Amino acid sequence: MNRSRFVAATIAGLMVVLLLGTAKATTIGECAMTIDALEAATGAAEFLGNNAAKDQQRLLAKLAEADLKLNQGKFADAVQKLGDYREKVISVVADGKLGVVDGFGEDQMADGIGGLEGGAQDAINCISRLG
């Protein structure tokens, strides 16, 4: 990962940590900020292979769809889109098209903690608290 991507990914990761520091999200805006931070982290992640840009764009599209559903008050649909995103991240990492740390965080495990996969789980948890 080049230096500028590393810096962007680090900043995006810190944004996610700061946003998730609140024990309970109470507004759509708070959950939307979590998705926004996940979009920034996805944009900063280094995808590999012939279809790297396409994989990245597909993930960003899933986040845009989740954000739209969230803002429409369709929480179950937003959670579904984020679940689809999370599964795609797991698949892309398994296929060697995304680094394990970008995908799963420092523990390098698909456990809902850290990385893009963990950010998706955090957004799902946020929306689930809305109702």
C-alpha cells in the first residue's frame, strides 16, 4: 500500500473508531456517518488483481444503496445491503483481491472487529439500534 493510501486508510479507520465510540446511536445521522466512514475506508483500501477497480466500485455501490435505504427509513433493507457488502469483503479477501488487514483489521480474522468487514458489522449494529 502506498503512503497516501495508508494515511487515508488510517484516517478513515480512526473516524470509524471515533464514530463508534458512542455506546448507542440514536439517530439516522449517526449511522449515516458510520457508513460514510466505511465508504472512505473502502475508497482508500488497496484492491488487487485484474478487476480491482470493479470490485472496489461494487463495494462502494453496496454502501451507497445502504445509505439510501437508511435515509428512506428502510432499516431492514439497509442492514441487508450492509450484510451483502460484508459478505463481498469476505469473498474478496478469500480470493486474494484485498489485503487481510484492509479486509479484517489487525487481528486478520473475519470476526466483525476491525477492517472493512468489522466496519460493516458496526454499521449494521448501529442501524439495528434504530428500530
